[in-house]
Amino acid sequence: QVQLVESGGGLVQAGGSLRLSCAASGFIFKTNAMAWYRQAPGKQRGLVALITNDDKTRYADSVKGRFTISRDNAKNTVYLQMNSLKPENAAVYYCNAPRPSREYFGQGTQVTVSS
């Protein structure tokens, strides 16, 4: 079965950096697009960044130039490097694997940004 396990969240000061990781299993990772979503309290879950199986990337406008999504197919892992973090970036960040049958999400990792 598909499993997505996020790590790397935590508390950081505004202007700081964090790198999130998502270890994936249960499907052929290298052929699958992967993405990061986030959900802040009282808000809908939204797309942060996506990377295709051939390494094309797409970002939410609010994170362009500060966040970088990447993947390591040898480790079945997708990363989200977050720089210049702002208080408004605080949220639960979820790893996402869009599959033909359905979308899969991990359990999420909390990112807290202090001002």
C-alpha cells in the first residue's frame, strides 16, 4: 500500500530555513509526480509545490524564489527546501502522491514560524 512519511518540520524564526522530507513506498516512485501541500488553521489545504517524474516543477506564487522542491529517486524521497520563512508560512505540510486511483497524503508535519 502507498505510504508517505514526512519529517523535518519544527519551529524556526522568521527568515530561517527548514528542509522537509517525504519517504514514499508502495508504488514506483520514479514514474510518479510528487507534491507538497499545506494547511493553516481555518484555511483550506493548498498546493505549495509540485515536481513531475521528469523534474519539471511548479510553485505557488507566494513561495516562488524561496522554496525548492526536489526528488531523489534512488531514495524514494521528495524534499521541500524552505528559505526565508515568514510567519504566514506556518502550517501543517503534507506530502502528496497523485495516483491514477486517488490522491494520497501523508500524516503531515508541523511548521511553526516565530516572528
